[in-house]
Amino acid sequence: MRLVWPPDREGELDRAALAEVYAYPADRDRPWVRVNFVASADGAVAVGGVSGGLQAPGDKEVFGLLRELADVVLVGSGTVRAEGYRGARTNPDLRARRRGRGQAAVPPVAVVSTRGDLDPSSALFTDTTVAPLVLTAAVHAPRVRDDLGGVAAEVVPVSGDDPGSTDPGAVVDALAARGLTRVLCEGGPALFGSLLAAERVDELCLSLAPQLAGGGGADRIVTGPALDAPRPLHLAGVVAHDDGLLLRYRTA
């Protein structure tokens, strides 16, 4: 892998240098929400309904690194079902590096689901070393706790003014209240859209796959409410690997 932007730091990257490139800001005084997506050169966010159909060189390595650096992995329930989510993978070296940064050994997965309609027998709950968080609307939280009563999970109500909906600001604040301030959002597009509309996105990591997916109604990386005006982004870094580009932007 090679850093090509910023130009004063360009050069080959070993693993330690790559971790430095993607480190969360040390001087932040609030939660930092990083969104990570892969997209084809013509803008598709998935092939055959899953992001795994897109092959961006270097994306798998960066995906694992972003999880290692994060306090929590945030994801929408639709992505959990489509991608077959399970707990974050771990090993002794990874756990040691995280503890060296003052983090828990393994980051939990936090799922945003307005109604909390999740399968307690899914890998999210059965194949994990730490209990996931289920962030749901306040009116549904008691039922969700009953539905998930047989599995280890923390159900967190995250409603705003409407107790029947989930509020993206309340989601981020609930994570921060648990000391989970380095947030990695892995989608899907609707969750990204809600966080963006609420101005709770600080950084976008976009892996550009050197592929053309063509038509077929492929989704964009963000869906949901239209913005009043496009949000400007500032290029923070570009990593090149073979034919792929891994872009990092910060919001204004």
C-alpha cells in the first residue's frame, strides 16, 4: 500500500504506518463518527445485494484496521440481515494492540433497528465474544428485551421527540455515554443518510473498487432524506493499492 495524499507524507505504508494514517483524532472533545463504505467506479454499493461482490484492492486490510481502531461498530439492521453479521473477529495480537490504546479487547457491534426485529438465533448473537447493543425506539424496547431474553444483548432506547422512531443523535450520544466515542459506522445507506441529515458524520472512508457494476437499480452509499444543499468534504488522505483507491474525507 502507498500513501499518495497528502503529498508531504506520500510513500509505502507498513501496518503501523497505515494505523497512524487512520488513527482517530487525538484532540477531539466529542464522539467521532467514521463511516466506511466500498463502491464501484460507477457508484454501486453492492453486487447481488451484498457489498462483498465489490473487490477493492486493500479494502479488506483497511476494513479490519478500522474495526481494530474503533470503540464500537455501528450498523443498521438491514445490513445485519443482508450481510449475515456476527461479532468482531479477534486474536491475541489484536487484543493486545487495543488494550495498549486503552480500549476494550474487542469492539461490540451496535445495531440500529427502530422496531428491534432481530433474530435471536442469528450469528450476531450466537457467534460473538461480546454482547451486541440493540438501539431501538423507546416504545418497542420492552418487547425487544422480551424477544431477546434468551441471548446476551443490551437493548438501548434511542428515541428523540417521537418515541416510535430512532434518533441518530440519540444513537451517538448513547454510545458516548458508554465510553464508545470512536464510532465506526458500516452502513447501510439508510443509516448513513440519517446520520448525515443529523450532522453526526465526521469522516467518510470510501474504498473505490476498480469495477463497473452496470445498471440494475444498485443503491448509492447514502439514501434517505434529501439535504438542503450538498455537504462539502475535505480530502484527508488517499491510499493506493494495485488498481484500487482508498479515500478518506472529513466533513466541513
